[in-house]
Amino acid sequence: MPSEEVTNEKAAPKERKTAIAHKLATKQQEISVTEFFEKNKQILGFDSRSKSLLMGIKEAVDNSLDACEEAGILPDVSVRVEKVADEDYRICIEDNGPGIVHKMMPNVFGRLLYGSRFHALRQSRGQQGIGISATVMYGNITTGKPAHVISKIEGEDEVAWGMDIVIDTKTNRPIVTNDKAFNWEGKEHGTSIEYTIKGRYVNGKQSVFEYLKDTAIVNPHAQITFHDPDGTKTVFERATDTMPPKPKEIKPHPEGMEIGDLLKYAGNSQQKTVRAFLRNDFSRITDRIATEILEKSKVKEDKKPEKITRDDAIAILEAIKTVKIMAPPTDCLSPIGDTLIKKGLMHVLDGLRPEYYATPVTRSPKAVNGNPFVVEAGIVYGGDIPSDGQVQILRFANRVPLLYQQGACAITKAISEMDWRRYGLEQRGGKGIPFGPAIILVHVASTKVPFTSEGKEAVANFPELQSEIGLALRLCARNLKSHLNKMERKNKTHAKFEIVQEILPDMARKCAEHLDRPVPNLDRTISRIMNVVWIEPTVKREGKKLRTVTYTVYNYTTLPRTIRLHARLPKESVNLTLFSHQCFLDMNDEGKANWEIADLPPSTSTTVSFELTGDMADTFDADDIYFSGLSTTMVMGAETLPGDWGIKGLEIVQTDESDLVEEDEEETMEAEDLGDE
Amino acid sequence: MPSEEVTNEKAAPKERKTAIAHKLATKQQEISVTEFFEKNKQILGFDSRSKSLLMGIKEAVDNSLDACEEAGILPDVSVRVEKVADEDYRICIEDNGPGIVHKMMPNVFGRLLYGSRFHALRQSRGQQGIGISATVMYGNITTGKPAHVISKIEGEDEVAWGMDIVIDTKTNRPIVTNDKAFNWEGKEHGTSIEYTIKGRYVNGKQSVFEYLKDTAIVNPHAQITFHDPDGTKTVFERATDTMPPKPKEIKPHPEGMEIGDLLKYAGNSQQKTVRAFLRNDFSRITDRIATEILEKSKVKEDKKPEKITRDDAIAILEAIKTVKIMAPPTDCLSPIGDTLIKKGLMHVLDGLRPEYYATPVTRSPKAVNGNPFVVEAGIVYGGDIPSDGQVQILRFANRVPLLYQQGACAITKAISEMDWRRYGLEQRGGKGIPFGPAIILVHVASTKVPFTSEGKEAVANFPELQSEIGLALRLCARNLKSHLNKMERKNKTHAKFEIVQEILPDMARKCAEHLDRPVPNLDRTISRIMNVVWIEPTVKREGKKLRTVTYTVYNYTTLPRTIRLHARLPKESVNLTLFSHQCFLDMNDEGKANWEIADLPPSTSTTVSFELTGDMADTFDADDIYFSGLSTTMVMGAETLPGDWGIKGLEIVQTDESDLVEEDEEETMEAEDLGDE
């Protein structure tokens, strides 16, 4: 520790013994970022041949989709993989994006840490200006061949430019050869990159095909064409012509900002006063909030932002913590949404029919270090999903499927740290990835996804993020548990009632035989004992896409009964038959449909049925049926219409017994689970 | 795709419509490496407060140990953590290393990607020139305070220099203030860094204390002093004054080199011919091998290295694949070794007494991309290690404990992909981290450990590396399984023989009572039935460190028997009592000890006993006892002395039965397991 200060002059000795420190000093040198990544290619995701092949494609496709979306163009991306030698593959990715102006092409493809999206607070796939140039570099290193890049921008006078690019790893600068303009026939605008890379083409879970398929699912506005090394062409057709809402660029949100961030923003601010700086350079800081922050922090409002001191900054940050500030705006984000989550889950099922789709959950946005993020989750369960292994986990970040580094991911960690035994899945010790017939999907969308490394394969464990993932999962799992509870109750009652229906007539028949009397009709007796309206669904499948759902309604009571049924159907899947059914009342915009069965005589039954078609047909759970018009205890096989259902049910006209409402165990669970919200 | 080429001149249009591409182009810009890491601090390991606190200390201690070892100084490192505000901690790390020359100090601590070890092929903790400057930057960002660095190099005329350093994140350059020379009292040489950082001080598995403790264990030549925020001082004492062999700097090994590497080496070579280049710029390429490579690749031997073409390079790499080249030299690596692996395992046990220490395995070195690496593994099992959870995994890389990102690590992956059910651990479906009372330690040492990110928390899944880890683990697990098999056999025989010993005398007594005759002595009868020499160990513990091991040898045969016992003892733990025992013969350098029991009369017993003390006493498994002088089937409780044991056993003097040798199941297992070697 310092004990006595001497002046600089006095301290500089004329002669020095050659100390080891001097020898070490001669070795000290700058490392170029390219050299660094060349030597640490695993950090970019290029650690095995099969992964390397995928990584490059992923980076190029990410860029193509980003560029198209920024320009408002429906993406049309083609990927071609050709085998040119034992381990050498020629890869070409072409898009119909806006193109890249000629002079920018070398830097975009031939220089690491160079890009347009790094400083923008807006959801995009690429952010770091590393991916595509790293791909070019890895191609260079492994095969010695340059990448060939073509781009044409929009405009009648524009021509296409093509060039060969190699990265000089010592200087991190592109070396361009064969730079030529030409007429790209039939192409108005777009970019193509072709490179040769050492790789291994694999099938299965972590393949190019799977990546493109998953990408197509969560990007239904994109058309993706894939030519595999065998020459097979697969087209993942565009499913919608509507572009997803373009994420807006926002200002940083003050939540979770570091002192260094604040000082930096202040230093760069164009504003004249601290008040204006707070008011205009951040999102969600209103005049009122700015006043509050200034009052609490005791920083003068007309101080120039660049004059903010460390102590001012600390005071402002402390004040921000105590002030209530609105959550960050969501229009900078583009969540996948309910339907696509269900479709994503359906796709991995690959023909398997699950028993239950838990309602997907989209959380409201939060912020880490000024970056808003939103978490979505979905679960499918049961049916013929294999039940002997760990559950399958599907991870997405900013609409990009994550295929590698599952173990390193905050998503996996959040799943592993939840006690799934409470939600009906098997899990040893209540920790680790659970076992059972389920698939869990999680999507994290953010203006800045915190990846664990430049390869963008796993999301880092920021506490705020992990807690949000946990909450989304628990909400989803609660739906699942509620379904499992419902099924269990239903199965139990079912078993009990079947006994009544079988044993009583059996006894009657035996007694009649014994006494040599005619067998009595027990319908009314059974009805009196059972005293319920029984609703039972059956689902018939015709072909791959058509499902007929029929609810048989038995009146096992001694009086005629009027009951309404309610269900939320996947609207786009509803066939016309629905509207022709005599009991059908109406269906609203959300697909909530109502039926009424009027005056069903005792000991008789009737049916309500409809057809569902198309992709989403499978996501309707026939057990998700609700009723109104009778008391809870009088109906078996459907749930009481919840008060917040949004449509009006039939009022209860007659109550045979007092309305015994069981304590709702899910409600209790919710309170316990989500107490931290 | 290009269809028609036009000349450059013709293509440059005079006027352009303002295309969206131009708008995008204005946003394209260079990103400084500092800005990149500032925004992606999770990549450096600064993703949570508690982790951030540890990361900085880890980087500083790594540097201190590296510097001391390079200078041949026994490291003396002190770490002080003080709480200065709610989440603000002042951290100071001071060492007795060689120091850093004055003019290099700003760059070493204030510039990312600047260092001395990046280009050296030699095992070291730091390599990337990122860690300590990232720590300085993170301190700056979170608290706004500069780091204070002091260094003094060796030499009578030298003074110490202290300075405050802040990193300018826009330019990645240090900003130095208060640069002053002073007299560092009592300090001949060394470096100290003090910085303030937002953090959270935690206890437990991922704490500073644990990190320092683990570090001290695998670096027994270092003395580490820790002052925690409560003011408690802990000294992890130096356990040895011997420095570990200093890893030598080597030339790249040709195994697994990419074409880009070869072209780069060739371009930078000082050699005049390709032959000389191959011979002198790589390790393990002899004259004969160079000839073979040149012949096979058909590259002219007198070609200048810088003239090597892409095709030449491909041919040379192909040739290298077919030529037998010696494994890389090991003197660039510094494995932990048997003893320290056992000590490392013992430490985490924290007083628990395991049943078995599997012999640690150190694999022979391999290379990835020219970088030699070596894998070591160790397992402890049973005793009072908790058996209800997943096994505990201890990961080390270049003698640095890895505390985070277990899920992302090749070590964890290798463990998860092994079927541990074959080795006696529980594992659902033969995949995932196994369950049971075991702790698994793996150390990867390399001239370049491929970490998954700059935070150096997990090792990437290079196939070559993962397969080596798998082999080391299987060899280790095989030891475990062999122990478990032995225990099972022993327990079974033990049970059977106890029955004979109890039931026969019982029957005899009852018969005698019944017939009113004296109870006969059955010793000889029992001996005739059992016809074995029975060896039974007992272990007594006195206090914490002393263990007395006693083998009772019973002669349950009808003749006097001579038998030798053999065991490999932890030499440093052997107490003098060993040498005073009447049966003791000798002990060699490896700790292999021999005893002889001569002419033990029938139906009598005798004992062999010795004392073990110190840390390593616990690592001796009393069941690891071998015998010679009798046939395999005549002895229970010990194994036949293996032929490769290295010391001569007693010859078998008398065989009572034909030598039925069971098929050795472990041998079969080995062939199957290690077929890929």
C-alpha cells in the first residue's frame, strides 16, 4: 500500500536492472478482435463441423429477415447447401431484401463489429455486427476460399454488384477482389452471399432443415426455400401476407440503468438542461416524473446534462428507484403471440396428438438495463407425446429458434428450478428438467437479448429475466394443472356414475328373473339417484385435418332442463356446420360460441356438434366446455361459466340443492405462486 | 444469380433514387470492442451482482498467479472485500509478482484485448487480455469510480507507481489520472489493484470464499489471504514450497490444423523453405516426417513458405492426416496430478467420509487446432456423501475452478452422455447428470482452453475434447464399478460364511444337549468346510487425522498357511508403526508395501496393522488389499496380486483345488468401453 509519495522526477532512475517485468513487457501487445475470434471460434458457435455449417446459415438468414422487415418487404429467402468435397460445403443464401449500397458491402461482410443495429433499441435478430462477417472469416480459415457477395438496391438505374471478400485477421479489414457490376436478371433488389466452409451436414434435431422449419413457423410472413445437398427442394410457404408490426425504435427505459449508462447518455445528450434530458432522452419519463426525480435527487433542473457529476448521477438513480414509472412501451417488441406459439408446438409434435394445449402466456414487458423484454410460454401435454423421457424444450429469442447450448440457457434454468411435481410432471427432488409427456416452448423478445456468447445460442441468467420466464412458465403450468385436475375429477365421477348405470339395471334384471316378474324401467330411478345433467364430448377425426366434436347432453334428472353450453373455438378453424346446428346461438370475434338446449325432457339426451378444420383444429380441447343455466352441482362434464368469460350465460333458473362451492384449489395455488408479482 | 456482367464505369449511375438501402447505409458503423462488451457484459460474466463481484476477483487472482509463476516467484496473493455502500464493494487484490513496468500499466488495466499471453502456446490462466480490463470497466460503469492500480518491479532503484484508470469505452483506451511514483514500504515487487464495483456478497457454493479455497487446493504453492466484508481474515496456507513445473512455450502441433492456420503460419514464417518451415515451426515434425509430408503432398521442399498456395496447403494438410505424428509434448501443460485431485475431492467433502476414492485418471495429451490439452478426472463415492441428489460436479480449467455455467460445459455434457447405470450410479434413461452419493472432478489443462465465452466459465463442446473427457470419466468409473463389484462379492461371501460359522456350532450345541454329550470342537470341521484364508479389514479413527488399519487374517483351512499381503499406501501418510510390525517386509517409492504371514496354524488368526496420518490418510481404501502365495479360490477378502503390480509376490506353494479363474467382467467391460482408443 502507498506509504510515501515521491515526485515523478526523483523516481525515474537513470539505469535499471533488467527485471523480469521488462521481459514480460516486451510481450505485451494489442490483440485484434479478428485474431481473438479466429482463435476463439467456439465463442462464435463454430466449435464443431455440424454446428459451423448451421451457424453461418443462421446468421445469413437472420440478416435477410431483419433487412426485409426493416424495408417492409415480405421476405423471400432461399438457402442452398451443396457438397463440394468430403467436408467442404458451398452455401448460398439469397434474399429479396432492400440490398446493401455498394460501398458498404465490404465492411458489412468483411469486418467484425460493424453493423447498423447495435445502437438501436428495437427488437431485431442481428445486433452485434459480428455474425455474418464471422461466417465469412470461418469460411476463409477452413477452406481458404473467399466469400462471394452480390447485392442490388432498389431503383431503376441501379445495377447489382458482386465481389469476393476475404477478411484480414490481423487488421479486421476486408480484402476485396473481383468487384464488378452486372445485370442481375429478374431481380429488383436483394442480397446474396455464397461461401465455402468446412462442415458436416446432419439431419435431426439440430439440422439446417429443422432450423429453417422452426424459423418459418414463427415467421409466417416469410417464404423460405431450401435446397439440401441431395438436391431436394423444400419450400416453407408463406402463411400470411401481413407483415408483423414493425418494432419501433425507442429511447432507453430508466429501469435498471447503471451509473455509467446515465453518465454516458448525459455526456452525449443534445438537450440543454437536466430536466429536458430526463424528459426527452428516456422513454416513460413525463414532465411530472422528471419533476419528481429532480426534487428527490436535489439536482438543479437547469444544469447542463454534460455537467452531471458522479454524485448527481447516484442521486438521480436513487430517485428513479423510488418513483413509479410506467413499464416500457411494447411497440419496440414483436412477440410471437398465442396462435404462433400453438402452431410452433404443433409442428414439433409432427403428427403426434397431444391431450392438451395449455393456453399460451404472454407476459407484460419489463426492462433490464433500459432494454424492454417480454417473455412468452406455451405447453402441450399428454396424448401420444412420449412420456418416458425428459420434456422437450423449445427455445426462441427474437423469433429465432435456439438449437444449441440448451444447458447454458436461462430458459432451461428457469424450467429446472421450478417444482413441476406441483403441476403434474415427474421431477426427481423437485429440480432439474422434468420428465413426462410434455413440450415446453419459451420465447424471449427484447431490444437486446442478453446472449451468453457471440454465437447467440443461449440467453444469459439475468435475475430479472429469469424471474419473468419463471412466472410465464408457472402461469402456463397452472393451466396445465387445472386441466389435469379437471380430468381427474371427471374420470372419478365418470367411474362412479358408470357403476350406478350398470349395477342398478343389473340388480333389477336379476331380481326380476328371480321373482319371475318383468324387468322394471329404472330410467327415472337412476335419474333420481344421479340428479345431474351429464355432458360428454366425443371427437372424431376424418383425414388429417377435419375434426368433428360432439357433445352428448343427458338429462339424468326428473324435470325438463334448459342449459347453455359455451366454448372458445379456434375461430379460423370453425366449419360452417357450426352455424347450421339447431342449438347454436352465436359466436363472437374471439371465437367464443354459445349453444342453448331448451327443455330437454328427463331421461333423454341430445347432441351439439360442429366441425373444426385446418392447422389449429387440434388446439381445441374438447374438455374446455362451460355451461350456464344450472347450478354447479347439477352438471357433470362441464365447468361453470366463469364470470370474466365476457359473454352472458343463461341465468340459473332452478337450484335443486344449495350451491356448495368447493374451495378452488387453483386459486389458492395462484396466490402462493405468484405472490411475487 | 449473376447473369450478365457490365463494366464498372457503365454501372455507376449519375443520380440515384433515395432507396431504403441508403437510409440503412447511414446507420452502418464500426462498433468498438469496449462498447460491445459494455453492452454485452453478461458475455464477460458480469450478469448478476453476485457473479460480478466474483468475476473481478477471479480475473485479478488469475493474473497474479500467472505472473508469479512466469517469474518463478512463490505466489502470495491477498484479496480484500469491503462493503462501502448498499451494493458497492471496494475490492483490492495485491500480489508479490514481478510487477508491471510503468508505461505498460495503463494498457494492461485499461484496454480490452491487450495482453502478453494471447499468442503464447503455453498453459496459463489468463489468455485473452480481456479479464482485468473488463473488471476495471465494469467498476467504472456501475459505480463511476476509477480503478487504482499500483505496481513495482524488482530492482533497487525502482519505485512503485500508482495511478487511477478509467476506460474510454468509445475508443477502448485508458484514461489515466493521478499517476504518481512513491515508496511502497516493505514491498520489493508486486502489483495491487483496487476498484469499486456494484456487487452482492454471497456465501455458499458460488462465493468468493469457495473460489479462493478451491484455487488454493489446486495451487498448493500459493498462499492466499482473504479479508471478507465482515473483517474476518482467512489464510489459505501454502502447502508446498515447490513451484509446479513451469509450462514451456511450444510450437503449434500439426494435429487438427485448419487451412487458414497453415497459410497464416506460412506467411509469417522466417524459414527459407517449406521443408524448414515444417521442420522448425511445428512441434513433433521431424526430418523424416517432413520428408513424408512433402512426398505425399507433392509440394516442392525448397518452395518459399510464403509462396504456399491454397492447393499446396490442402495437400499438406491431407498428408499430415495420413502421417503418424507423435502426440504433442506435455511440458507445455501442468496437470493437477493424482494427489491434488484427491485433495480437491476431499476438500469438498468437508468432513464427510466417503467409502471409496476411485484412482484419479490423467489422460495422455491430445491436440485440437494445434493446441495440446490433457484431461484428468477423479471420483469419490459412498460413505456419508448425500445419496438423494444429483452427483456433485467439480470443474477446473488450467487450475482455475469453474463455478458458473455448469450446464453449458463440455465436462457436464460428457458426464450427462455417459450411461452411469453401468457403473453403479442411478440415472434415468441412461442420460443426464446421474444421482447418487458421488462427487466427480474433471480438470482440463490446455495451452488454449476453448471457453464458451469471454467470462471463462464453461468449456466448449469440441468433439475431440469431449471424447477425451468421456474416456477419462469411463476409466475412472470403471475403477468405481470394480470397487462396487468387489464389495458386492465380498458382502455375499461374508454372509454365506457367517452362516456356516454360526449355524454349525449352534447345531452341534443343540445335538450335544439333546444327547447329553459334551459340545464338540468344530474348528477343524468348519475349516474343512470353508477351506479358505479369510482376510478382514477394520479401520479405526482417532481424532481427525489418524487412522489405524488392521487386517485380521484367519486360517480356516486344515494346514498351516503362508501368505503375503500387498497394498499401495499414500506414502506421505504412513506412520512409523508400519515399519515396526513384525510381518512387515518393505515399501517402495510408490508406497507399495508388502507383509508376510508365515506358517499361520490352522484355525488360528493373526493381524497386520499400521497407522496413516495427515490429509491423504482418508484416500486409502482398506478394501484395496492384495495377496500372493495362495491360489485365488483359497483366499477371501483380498484380490490376487496383479501381474503388473510391479513388486514380486510370493509364489503359490500349494494348490488345493484347480485354479478356476472366473471370467473377469471388468476386462470385458474395458474392451467394450475403450474400443475407440
